[in-house]
Amino acid sequence: MVKREIKIKSANLTYRVVIEAGVLSGLGRAMRQLFPSTKTFLVSDTTVYKLYGEKVKQSLAGGGWQVSVALIKPGERAKSLKNAARLYDQAIREGLDRYSPLIALGGGVVGDLTGFVAATYLRGVPLVMIPTTLLAQVDSSVGGKVAVNHTCGKNLIGSIYPPRIVIIDPETLKTLPERQLKAGLAEVLKYGIIADSNFFAWLEVNLVELLKFNIALLSDAIMVSVMNKARVVEADEFEKDFRRILNFGHTIGHALEAATDYRYYLHGEAVLSGMLAAVKLSLKLNGISFEDAGRIEKLIRQIGLKKAPEDLTPEAVIDKLRQDKKRLAGEIFFVMPDKVGSVSLKALKDQQLLHDVVNYILNE
């Protein structure tokens, strides 16, 4: 498989996203060229580490690195201040200095947590992202958003802290559960809806094969998704305006996660429901044609919606919506599709419409 590189410019540095099958075996040598330190801190979850931890450790050792390892439990609940404190404690015990890179090996939870610690330990140490899930490869590892959750909502405590390099091996997707693949495809689909009608049309043709774990096509999808995200974050790194389009599906998605205590939905599953809600809102507000809404809804349903818990109420979800970090002056904003490949940001003041759409999603 051909090596692909995408360069992303942030305010303080330009970093590379490397997409290459088998790239993990050369990790130690590649990092030796980037960092003067000899110590590194590898953070992973217990599931991913069993699959790739020893391979990564051996590669690092072959490059002359002294490796400390910290493992967290899989799942969104691990993205907490408590776990961040545990990582700080270990980093201090191991004597990591300002030049010692932290490596995030895993999905979005590992990346967000490790990135938050990297951004704040010693006022910032180098961060290396090695995303192993499709969702992390196309979204959370790129753009610099790092955070931990709070009981009141998702990602309420965080920063913008770009990695020094993102290393993606598409072969890691072969060990991905189907549920995780579908969650990642939600974020892939997002890019087609918000900014790339040609990519959306490509997904209409190839989604069936992507759902069958076609690694070649998944590699193409990763590259195009990263390129789309790069264009957005380069234009608005600190989410003053334009970057907010990346929140398509996330407003209700984050509320669904928080309302179920981060135990029920994978992030991509919640976002997929949030995307359908945004389409329905846009239809109600005459923002999108029935034809384009139908095209989007067809792919959402082809990936597959997760049925909501029977005891989850619209009121519980809306309560979490009101705590969302994206609110402004007390108003809840939604990214709504105007057509395939274009979205706009709108405040939703009609509380009955909001209740009706949330209720619709919960009964799907």
C-alpha cells in the first residue's frame, strides 16, 4: 500500500499525518529523527495494548527509546480528570522531561486523554498520535482538540494542542469490531455532508464495501477525510467560527452520550443519531431539499442507527443539551445541512420543535 502524507499547519508548528500499512514497525526510528529525548511515555487501553502494545514497544526499543507504559480501561468513562492525575503521577515518577514525547496508542478516548496530559504536563510536552480506530484516524487524532469529560458534559475540560505527528496504519482496522467500524464511518460520512459533495457521492457507491472492511477503500476514505479536516482546522484552528461545522451531529450526539452516562453509545453511534436529528431540523426549517435529505438519511441508515435505551427521555437529553459547551448566550446552536456538501450554523429557539426531533430520534 502506498505511503501517503498530509501536512497540517497549526499556529505553532506544521505536523504530518502519515498513512501507511505496516508503519508501526518503523516507529522507533521515525521518532528518533523528531525528538532529542531518550524517554517516552506510551499510553493505551488494555484492549489495544494486547493487540499492538508489544509491537510498538519493540519498535521503540529498536530506536533507542526507554519506554514507560500506562494502561487505562476501554470506554468513554476513562476520559477523566482522575485518570489524567494518574498519568501525571506516573510521568513524574518516571522522570519525563519537557522533551519526552507522550504516545497515544488507541482510539479517541486514549488520544483525547493523552493529549490533555501532554498539553498540561510541564506546560506542554510533545504528543504523538497513533490512532487504531477508524473514528480516531479520520477525526479525533487530527486538529489538536484534547479533553477530558465532566459529569455535566463531554469534553468540557480541554485545550487545542496539536500533535507533532500522526501515524496511521490502516491494517489496524482488521482487528476492529464491526460496531467500532460503523462508529468511525459516521465521522467519515460527516465530511461528505459538510464540505465535500464529491466524496459523498463516492460514499454512496462504496459504502457497502467499506462496511465489509475493504482496507484499500478504507485507506482512501481515511486520506480524503483527513484532507477535509485539515482544510477546516487550518482555516480556523481555535474554533472561532468556521471550524464549528465539524460539530455536525455532535450537539445532540454529545447530549445522548452524557444522558446515558457514557455507558451506552459509542461516540460515532451517538453522532449518527445527532446527524439524523440535524437533517430533520433542517427539513422542518426549510433548509434542505427532500432529495438531499433523503440521500443523507439513506447512508445514515445504511451504516445503522443504534436504538436508544427505553428509559431515556427527551427531557433528559435536552437537559444535557443546555450544558453543551457549544451554547452561546444561552442559545443552543446546531450545524444543519443546506444541501449535500454544505452546512450552516443556526440557533434553535423553537423548544417544541427541539423536543419533537429528540423524541423522534429516541423512538427510531
